[in-house]
Amino acid sequence: MKPNIDAIIFDIDGVLVGNEAFTEATCRTVASILLESKNMKVTVTPETISAIKSIPGFNNDWDTSYALVDLLGRNFSPSAFAENISPLTDAVRNSRLYKRIKTRFQSIYVGKTYDGCIANESLLIDKTLLADLKESYRLGIATGRPKNEAIFSLTRLGITPTYIPMDYIVALEDTVNGKPAPDPLLEASRRMNASYPVYIGDTINDVIAAKAADMPSIYVGNEKVGDNQIPTINNLKEVI
């Protein structure tokens, strides 16, 4: 870490907020679509999802769900995912199947009035740590979530506006390109007027985006990726 770090930009899922809701929504979406379209009964596990998310270009959960429907529908095992899938094109995202998967995912994750899986998300970071960090750094967000969903979870869990201002939240709609492109991180840095920010994430896409933005990265997890690694977000003070 540079000694003059003046801002911390967080990813949300798997960093500040538990990703169990996204995992459940992905599992249920993929299983239901494959049963309806191919009469295939599949069990999607967190490990299956991680196999997709370890591939650069699959930061978005709609993309992840589509990729799993495609790959599992063709009977590929997780060990063969990387060599049989490419980042999705705009044409794919405009396809009938993609839109069907996206709609199904949203109905499970968000529900009708934010009463879906999103209502059960848990806070990962200790608020005492957030309070300490706020004393020394500007705190912001760069996420692939839609803005309304990000704000719902951050406010429900007491992160925004107490620790992270609304103006410092960069979400899906705020940039043309999402991670692993650097655009969300650069936009967050611009809004925060940060000179030396650090980005904290939990996927390879977060690390790639930070490198492209010329920011140091801290990876939450046990893999040796990023400039620094911590097992949980609450170990942050060990490296910052």
C-alpha cells in the first residue's frame, strides 16, 4: 500500500454484504430455466457459480446465470467452463433467452417489493471498523449492482449514508462499461476527488479492474491475487 492512500473504494457483494442472496437467486434461476427449457434437473452449487466468476468477464450475475444455463445445458463440468465460454456480447444480452433469465433472476432476487432474497442479505463488515476508516479515508462504492438495489441494501444494513455517502456510490447505470473495465472505479475516484484510492473486491474481475485503473487492490479471500490479500474484510487494518 502507498503511504498516502486517501480513499477506499469497496465492491459490495462478498466484501461489505454477504453474497448468499445472489447465490440463491442464481441457483434457483438456472435450475428452473433448465428444467423448463430442456427438462434437465440440475443442482447448482456455490462452487459451480465460483467456477464462472473466476473467469474474467463474468462479474454480472445475469451474465453468470446465462453462462451456467448454457454450459450446464451442454453438460459441461465446472472444470471445462473456462475453455467453453466467452464474455457475452450485446447480441446475446438482447436475446430472448438472456432476457428471460434476467427477468427470472430479478423476480427471485428482488421480488415484487424488495421482498425477495435481497431482503435477507447480511452485513459482513464490522461497523466499528467502518467508523474507524471513515476518520482517515473517504469511503466509496464501485459495484455492478443496479443503483436502486445497491442503495436498498446499503441503507437497510446501515452503511449508507452513515459511513458511505449516496454521492459516492457508483452502480451499474453510472458507467457504460462495467468491471473488469476500470470505468466504475475511475468514476468513483472522480466523485470522491481521490488522489490515491485503493479498491477492495473478491473476484478476479475486481483485481483486473483495479489494475486497469492503476489502483492498488486488496482481495478478500484466500487466493493469491491482487496486491494484498485478506481472509475477511474485517482484517483490512492489517494491510491498509
